[in-house]
Amino acid sequence: MVHEYFKKETEEFKILIQINPKSLKGLELLVFPDQSIEKTKRIFDEEIYDDLAADEFEKCSPLEFNLNLKGIF
């Protein structure tokens, strides 16, 4: 299984998203400036890729996602 990863930075936090393209299940991370992390399991719909493009998310690497998930980045 190969996941896809996306990110977007705002003034309040960084958003990172992991998506399984077959099941459309994934994980959303909110990384705050104090390095605290909020994790949410998500089930996305078929329009998720259009939504991400409209919200100006960009692709990121699995390494970047996982470093943030572990609080290392």
C-alpha cells in the first residue's frame, strides 16, 4: 500500500495529511508552533484531491509526514 502525503502551512499551525488512495482513509496532523500535535483519523470522499488543490495543499514526502508524526521535525 502506497500512501499519498500533502501539507499546508498557516499562521496558526501546519496541516499534514496522509491518504490511502484505494480506501480514501487517512490521518490528518495539526502541528502547532509549540510542537504539540493533534491527530485525527479521517475518511475522505472522492473529491478530496480537488479539495486539496482548491485549498492550495502541496505534496510532501512520507519522511516529512512521519517526522512530524513522531514530533522530530
